[in-house]
Amino acid sequence: MNTAGERSYADRARDHLWMHFTRHSPYFDGEELPIIVKGDGCYFWDENGKRYLDGIASLFNVQVGHGREELAQAAATQARELAYFPVWGVAHPRAIELAERVASLAPGDLNRIFFTGSGGEAVESAWKLAKQYYKLTGKPTKHKVISRDVAYHGTPHGALSLTGISAAKIPFEPLVPSSIRVPNTNFYRAPEHVADDLFAFGQYAANRIAEAIEYEGPDSVCAVILEPVQNSGGCFAPPPGYLERVREICDQYDVLLIADETITSFGRIGDYFAMSRFGVTPDIITCAKGLTSGYSPLGAMIAHERLFEPFKHGTNTFLHGFTWGGHPTSAAVALANLDIFEREGLNQRVKDNEALFLQHLNTLRDLPIVGDVRGMGYFYGIELVKDKATKETFSEEESERLLRGFVSKAMFANGLYCRSDDRGDPVVQVAPALIAGEEQFEEMTQILRSVLTEAWNII
């Protein structure tokens, strides 16, 4: 905390701190900047002592909750022994141990672990590996990647190119060419001819991938990338048979299937990797966030053994890497984090509680502004609509006024930190720490009901 006579943290932040994905103008126009100083369990506190329920695990990542002493201790112990060393031509024990452990948890023969500093870096790594792999195996023209509408895959130029959100891309264009978009799995907005049949909708959406590959030319496409449950747009779960059909298509055309599990891995959907829960094995998984529960930065690209095979021989080298990839301190934290997962059975806890969580959220369906509640595990989206009967959505101006002008501020003022998102149709997302239970589900739902009721009355 500031000592007497010092300028406030808010004033100092306004002068020097450039926050991420943040409109700064309100803080120059008198709006108070929240300063968060403490976290414990499912809650955090601001500098004024006000408590908030962390409804999105800070950024979909604080899986084991805030304030875990053993994770802080793991970092301190490792930092005293070897705080940092790269994995460039050398290795260290924690990176080796963590690679072994992650490989043991990953599905199928995904057993080569390339560490990064973030999920975006992991996605960047996956695209580069896919392109180089095909060059080394005699198919040098395969370089394009197919991704889904409204999907978000990160901020580096390659990962951003794969992102299906125009507003996020326009300020930075031209981006990396060779990315192609196909429909996502939002059944609430399904085309009319498959709107009453979830399985048929899933097959429809998957078959658009095959059409895109045919249109672009199979010899030009190296990968399909998707989140098992898509975050942006509001938690789109895969319809039954969808992922299986995508796997078939990728095999048919010799295209790699990349599962971007930056959010869905490490318990968010009730397994270490969501693809394992769905029973479909990709060729590459990208992950981050829950790997350390956010206590230290770390991500990973997890690749099938056959993708590593060309690099075992001669002078072939994956000329790619990051300073912080495999960071010893972060790796030590990840190992301790996985110990907590195992000891406390967090994956099973999510599976045991997901129906109860959804039951609480479904009580909001009686509100006129709530059109849909969707997701799974500890990962749900609530889509907001103008008209439930027609599913009419809000205009861009109305979404701005609704989400940024009222809902986000009102939820925070009422002690709930979750996400209001207009990347696609307007949604509110909730994804608490995996230690959350009925007390938190009830608290979250009560605040949401109060805020969304008021939102309907003022629009």
C-alpha cells in the first residue's frame, strides 16, 4: 500500500502504466481505476478492502485459486537454486521433469513438449512447426491454416492472423497471409436447415472445413486449428460427432489438427486436456494459463512424436524459440500446480459440479435479456438478446452501451469480476477457479440476476 503523502497507485498508473486491451480514456476523465492488492481462494480484494468474487479465474487461468502458499514456495525454492536458464542446446531438471509429466497427461502419442511463455506463442510455434514439417517431408506447398469464425488465437502476428475477429485484426493489417475462416459451433445461431438437429449442425459445420480444403487445394493446407470449446463468442461446445468428423477430414487430406487449449486445458472442462474428454486426439495441442494456474508465465506446444521425427536426423533444426520457454522457476511452479490437481482431484471436481453450476446459471433463462446459456465444465457463456422469440441481437451501438456502459461496471460494483464480451454476439462469460462450489455458484448467479434485470430495464 502507499504510505502517507505518496501519490495514489491510480494516479501513478495513469501516468506510466499501459494496460492491455484497455480503453484508457475513462481513467483520464475521472473514472476510478481499480487497484487489486490481494487474492485468496475464489476471491480478491482491492486497495480499499472491498472483496470480489473472481468469476473468470482472473483470465481463465487461476485454476487452483489465489493465495496458494506451496506454489509461492516452489517458485522461491527453485529461484534460490537456479532462477533462470534457457533450454537452447542445454536442459535443466525442472524442464525435463515437466516435459515428462505433461507428456504423460496428453492424449495419444503427443509426447514432445516445446515450452513457450504464453498461449499466443504456443500457437505461433504450432503454425511454424506445421509449415516446416511439411517442407521437410516433401510437401513444401502446404502452408495455409483453417480456423473458425470469431475464434481468438492470440496477439502475435501469426496467431492474430488465425483469429476470426475482424475488429481485433484491422489495426494491425496487413497480417500473415494464408489463413482461411469456416463456421464455428454456435448452435444457438445455427442455419435454419440444421437449427433443430444438433448432430446435423455439427456435421454441417465440420464439412465446411472439407469444402475449404478442397477450395484452397489440399496441397496448400497444412493445418486446422480450433478450440475444443471456443471461448470468443461465448463458450461454443462441440456438437456430438463434430470433432470426430474434423479428425476424419484432417486425416483424409493429410492436414494437421491443432487443438488450441490455451483456456480449455488443465481442468477447465474437467480433464487435463479437453480433447481427452471428447475422445479425439489432435496432432498438436497448444496450452498455457492453467499449466501454472497463472502463478508464473508458461505455455507449451505439445506435438505428436511423428512431427519431431524429421528433427532427429542430420542438420534439421526447428529454428524457433523464446527466452522464457521452459523457465526453471515457472516449470517448478507448474509441477507443484499439477501436484495440487492430483491431490485434490480437481478434474473430477469439475465433472462432479458442472451440472450444478449449469443448473444455477440456467435459472437466469427466465430473464427477458437472456437468450442462451451454454458451455461445459467450469466454462459458460450467457448470450444477451433484444428479443428471445426471434433471437434478435443488439446493434453494435447498443452492445457498446449495454456491455461497456453498464453491465461490466455494474457487475464489478456488485462484487463480481467476470467478462462481458462483444466479439460476436454480446455475452457474459463465467469461469471461476476450479475450487469453487455451490456457495460461489449461488453468489455469482444472484449478482448476475440483479445486474441483468437492471440492464433490461434501462436499455
